[in-house]
Amino acid sequence: HNLPVNFSISVDLFYYSKEFFNVIGLEGNLQHYIKKNAIVAEGQRLVESFGITLGKRLFAMHPGCSSNYQAKRWPVELFAKLSRDIHSKYEICTLVILGPDDKELRNNWKEESFVYFLDGYSIYDIAAILSCCECLVSNDSGIMHLGFSLGVPGIGLFGPTNSVRQEGRYSQSILIQSRYNSICPPCYGTDRYMECAKIPPPCMESITIDEVLEKIEELFQLCVV
């Protein structure tokens, strides 16, 4: 059941892969049906093109999302600090994935030798690069589902959207749901979501770097990285 390495990947295919494969009687994770060696080889080629020596530890993050869903973004300055803390603790290079609506976010990083920006790459290229990464930290977004569907260990950050909907979907992921207060998140699809004018919203701001670092450590132990 291997998919050809040059197949046209859409985010929706990754997002719904588990349900789709279950319906047609296959085990429900896309990583089992991609020619894994081929996609990893392509990822390694792209990583080398950045000037990164093969064998270096790689950590990916996606600080953005569609401009229509900016309330789902964790504060970008916290992503930037997280990349520095991760490098200091684990000596890992950070690959920052930017979409069409995220270009201005790179201004939150200084000229740091361990940070590389993926801007303007195709979904297939991003999938290939993610396959070479030890971990992905992402807002609730298509990129999060893409990485997790490939089996990349990861942390998903949730505020207005409900992480409960994703529980059990991905075996090597940890989902952090904001606990801002008892009556607020998750509010996506409710009047409260429409009325919350603050970007980023308090629920996303309430997720701390220490909380994310703790879950990354937990994930590394879980996945025996």
C-alpha cells in the first residue's frame, strides 16, 4: 500500500487519514503507506541544502496558522524563546515553518546560527523535512496534523479549539490544552470566540514555556529520542 513518493499531498489528506484508512480497512496512519525511505532521503537532501550537516539534531516549530484563525496562535515571542531554550539544553537546530500568512513572524528571531526558516516550500517538501525531525511543536493547524500523521513526535498547543477531538488520533504526540479559566476555552464555534478581540487571546498566552519544555522532555522520554 505504498503511495508513490511524488504523489500530490494535501493537508486534508493528512488530517483525515485515520478515518479514511479505517473506512477502507487499512491501519489508520499515513506514515505506514508512504515510501518512508524515499521521503526521508528527500528530507535529508533538503536539510543539507540549508547547510546543516546530516546527523545534527533537528527540532521543528510552526508558530503560525491561517490569517483567518490567528486566535489559535501561541505568542510568537514564546516560540522564539523556546527555540533558544531548546538549543541551550539539547544543542538542537530549529526549523521554523512559515506559511503564506506567517512571513512577518520571522522578525521575532535574531540572526541565530541554529535557526533556519522554511518559507515558500511545498507541502511535500515540508513533509519530507519533518520526517527528519525529532520533534514538532505547533499551534493547532494543518502543519500540526501533517507532522503528526507522519509519526513525527510532537506537541500541539490548543486554546480556543478543543484538544479532546484529537485524543487517540496520533500515538507520539502530547496535546496541551490551555487552562486559562473554567468558563473560557475551548470556545471555538461559540459566541465567546467571536467576541474575543485580543490576538493572541488570553487562553494561548496562559500556556507557559516551562509547561511546553516539560512536555518536550516527557515526549523525548516516551519516544526514546
